[in-house]
Amino acid sequence: MTDIEKITILIADDHSLVREGIRKILELEPDLQVVGEAATGQEAIEMTRRYQPQVIIMDINMPGLNGIEATKVIRQEWPQIAILALTIHDDEEYIIELLRSGVSGYVLKDISAEELVQAVYQVARGARVIHPGVAQKVIGCIQKQKPFTPAPVSIPLTAREREILIHVSLGKSNREIARELFISEKTVKNHLTHIFHKIGVSDRTQAALYALKHGLNDAKLE
């Protein structure tokens, strides 16, 4: 793959050691190219203007303009750029504010190198990535909203697909679902592939959030 075809990335974090570590992880991937590093939110905006990266890995706490404020500016000027929040914070306040600001993903700094690389690929493809621990807090926030009226499910799912999606929203593994429905794990995986495609998600966390949003988690299992 040529440099032109590589996914270009800007790293924004006020700790040079963190930036260096992220750069080394990403540069092991032949399809990824780090084009710049920023230590402040303002630098992130300036470097975005200069390099027009496809993905920005954004920390929250940076001196001066923080990551949330920088994200809002960048999303307004360059909506096509995917922003992946990489932070130690899992407070509801930060999560909701960043999601509202338009980030494509929210992951915590305790993820593995492989998970970080996969998150970059996913947001670059237009998918949303939410750390499992963060997803649970998002679900909690949604459930606290009053009144809550589930939106109707407009995308057609078969009865079996809905059943499997409900089990996924309850946090069950493929093995557990297969055992409860008396089908093979391979069949569960095949159903999940079709479900993800139909509802436009790329992983179990997003599928669980979809189920909650559309009230499927409140449906009764036969």
C-alpha cells in the first residue's frame, strides 16, 4: 500500500511519553501513518488544518483548549474527520459531553495495543467505537432519562434475530446464547453478522446500545 492510501493520523495528548508510545504502536501497522503530534487542543486544531488527517486520537485533559473544546471546533470545520477519544476518564460527564461533541469513538487508556489499532481502523471506516465499560455508563444515562419512549424498530429483523439481539443486550456470550436457544455457536455468529449488517453496527457493544434505544431489551423472550 502506498503512503497516499494509508490512513493518516494525528495524535493529541499533552504527555510526550504517551504520544511516543501511541506512535510506535500505530507505526507497526503498514496501513497507518502518523502525520503529526499535538500537545494542546489549540495545536490539535492547527495541525488538523495543516495535515487534514483522516483520524485524530484525542486526549481530554490538555492545557489551554481541552480535548472536548478542540473536538467541537474540529467537527464543525472538518466533519469528515473521525475523532477517537483516548482517555483515562470514564465519568458520565466527560462521556456524554464528548459523544455530544461528535467523537467517533471513546476508549480508555487501559485498552491493549491491538484494541487501539482496531479502534483506529473502525472509526476510519465510519464506524463508532465505544469502550465496553463506557457503554454501560451510556446505557445508564439513557435509562435515567424521563420519560423514555423506545423508538420503533424500522429495520426488519426476523424473530430469531430479535431474540439473539435481546440476549446480546443482556451481555450474554455466543456460547451462552447458543446453549439457551439450542443452536450452534456458528449459527449464532452467522445471525450476528446479518444483524450487524441490518442495523448498521460493527460490534456487540453498538448492537446492545441499539437494542436499548429501540426498546428491544424490554421485550419478553419466549
